[in-house]
Amino acid sequence: DVKVTQSSRYLVKRTGEKVFLECVQDMDHENMFWYRQDPGLGLRLIYFSYDVKMKEKGDIPEGYSVSREKKERFSLILESASTNQTSMYLCASSNRDRGSKEQYFGPGTRLTVT
Amino acid sequence: GEDVEQSLFLSVREGDSSVINCTYTDSSSTYLYWYKQEPGAGLQLLTYIFSNMDMKQDQRLTVLLNKKDKHLSLRIADTQTGDSAIYFCAEGIYSGYNKLIFGAGTRLAVHP
């Protein structure tokens, strides 16, 4: 059974803290993604990685960075958390094959910044 | 630009059919998707349709695609309470990888 796991389901942090969100997949996928989900806005892509140490900015990268040191693990970093980063964060992975259709999602991390 | 729009709420009676509609703007999309998100869970792929098809049926699910009008719909026959969830429409655009552009999601509420 395919599996994408995220380190925390719920997280509460203070403004200005450095926050790490971790994602691990066990499907040997090349591609990994970080999205944020907000009501009425759907999912928006923050960053994408297509290989170890490789990354590309998505549609809303400001205030975020990422790290991919191992193929199975993709980390999202909030260097200095702000209240407007309170959101649901979803990680996903997919095969690099052009014909590959599906992105597999983790359960999400609900982050609250106070 | 890339944009996907769908209505935010739909309420149906148990046993009736549900129809969730979606419009998209990018004509270069390769696949169009419906994802389902149950409470407290991530997204799960429900079904997809290749952009050169106009209909796909999978058990209780029927996907209709009108490429000329860039309109996608998902019909759920005999809707059950277990179908209550948020349904996301997404278009897939290949630009070095399969990028997904999501709509805002339609919350389906099924009542007895």
C-alpha cells in the first residue's frame, strides 16, 4: 500500500519561530511536492522537488524554503513563522514518468501560528 | 493563465444524484482529475479523464468533459452519506512534470 506520511497532524508555533514540516514517502518516487490548503482557495503549490537536492519554486514560495537530502524525504521550512502562514500543509509525491497520472497525498499538517 | 473554478457547496438527499461542476482555462491540459478529501484526511484520487475523451464511467461515477467550453463535471449516482467530502477538480499540465492546478473544492453534504 502506497504511503506518504507527515511528521505531525497538528502543530502550534509562535510568530518568529523556525518551523520544520517533514514528509516521507515509501514509493521510491522522484517527484515530491508541498502545497498549502486554505478554504476557498484550494491547494496552492509552494515548492516542488524532482530529485535529491533539486527544487523548483511553485506558485507561492515566499516565506518558505525546502530541503531534499534523501529521495524519500522532503522538508518544508518556515524560516520565521508568521500568522498568515496558519494553514493546512499537504505533501504529495509522484513518479517522474510523463504518463504517470497520480499524485499521492499525505494526511496533512494543520499549522497554527500565534 | 491557469485557473480552475468550482462552486463551493452542494447539498443533496441520500439516494439522489450529485453533479459537481468545474471550469478550467488552460487548453493545454493533458488530464483532468477529481480528487476527494474526507474530513481530517489528505486527498485521494477519485477518477481522471484524458483530455481527448468526452466521457468516462466508473461504477457510480460519471465524468463528462466538454473541451470546447472547458467544462468538467462529476456525477455521483445514488449518493450515500459516505460520499460527504470535499471534491477537488484539477487540471494536469505537463511542463517538465505533471503540474496540477486545483480548484477551490466543492463541499458535498448528503442528508437523509
